[in-house]
Amino acid sequence: MILLTGGNGQLGTELRHLLDENKVDYVSTDASEMDITDAKATMAFITDLKPDVIYHCAAYTAVDKAEDEGKELDEQINVIGTENVAKAAKVVDATMVYISTDYVFDGRQQGHEYQVDDQTNPLNEYGRTKLLGENAVKEILEKYYIIRTSWVFGQYGHNFVFTMQNLAKTRDTLTIVNDQFGRPTWTRTLAEFMLFVIEKRADYGTYHLSNENSCSWYEFAKEILKDTNVTILPVTSAEFPQRATRPQYSVMDLSKATALGFEIPTWEEALELMLDTVK
């Protein structure tokens, strides 16, 4: 039996569709069905269901809000909630798949692709709580996969692709940051890898999974809007201040994932496939 937390989110919805396609039985939850911040309720739900695998997609992802008004909720969901799920997973001997982020790194090593065991040093609250979630999973469980990802986009939910498309409907010119570099990740590719590690019985531990190739947000935006007449201008992070500090270079090394035999499309290919699907 498979349990999915955060089943109505951007990644959770993608994962549900993939499980449906593969005719795999699962139970999907959101906060109304299982409040992961409630330790007793989470333990009761999971020990009653007795899943073999828990895909933990539930997360607080409002990066800027996490710096102030969302700080407490960020901590409750990403740290306490993850601890609660991990403790229950241990009781029923389930394998837990936890989704983390490139924001656990500080991005100060320009040109250096982050390895899975590189030093972490989050610059913002979201990165800090996701790292604490990672640590909880490692401390509580032996059967786990931590999958760090970045710049997530897909056809379900809010993301950079739809933001750019919506802005392009009302503006002739857009200014986009050109000094932050990372790897865009299609939710479909990520969901496929989440199933892949379980099916392959890959070694437990931490993996990095995004699409191949890297870019700046400016380059990403140009590709998204290449068939429009919108002018896209590059700006520096200093010209576009945000509450949460982002790492400037958070490109993660994917070799551990590809060594398993998992084929990863480029982000350009993934974007094209996703946009075709939406059409």
C-alpha cells in the first residue's frame, strides 16, 4: 500500500496521475484528511493504514512568506510535520520518500555543481526548515530516500511557467533575474524518479533530481515565452529584491540518479512536453 501526503499539491497531483496511469493502488491525503502537524492524528492514520511506502510531498513552499508571516507554519509543516510522518513510518516499517530542495545550499560556489554530500548552508527560512526535515528523516529512519530538487514546474498548480505566461498577456516587457542559476525540474520527471527508486530498490540515501542542463531565470523565461512578442530584459538580484535570499548558483549534480539507469530529459525538452500537454 502506498500513502501520498500533499496529494493535491503541484507534485502530489502529478504523482497521482502517474500512479493512476500505472494502475497502482494508493491513498492520497491533504491536510483535511491527515494533518501532519498533529502527531497523534498522523500516527493513528498511518498505523491504521500500514503503508509500505510513503511519498511525503506535503510541504510549506511559500519561500518569501516563510521569512515572516509564514515562519511558524513553515516550521510546523516542514519540520514538525516531517518528523511526525517519519516517526509513524518507522512504526509500520514503511519506506519514506522525502522531497527536499536546492535551497539547502548557499550557492556561493559559482560553477560548482553540488554533490549530494556537499556542505549545506541554507540562506533562507524555507531552506533551513527543509534541511531540518532531511535531518529528521535521517535520524528517525533507515529506509528512506531524500530527493532534492529545484525550480519545479508542471501543469498542476502555481509555478514560474504559468506566472510568465500570465504576465505576458498584459505586459510588453518583463524584467527577469539573470544572476541566479539552477536546474528547472518538470514534476513529471520528478514523479517518475520517485517511483523509479522504489521499483529499482535503489540504495537508501540522498539523491539530486532535476532536468538536465542549467540556466538563469532570465534564460528560463526566454524559453517559456519564445513564441510571444514580449521583450524580456535581464536584471540583477540587487535590482529585484525579495524577502528571502536565493542561492546564486544552486546547480545540483545528477550523476547519482543517472547511475541508477534513470534517463533524464533536458529542461528544454521537458518544458516543451509540458506545454504541449497543457495545450
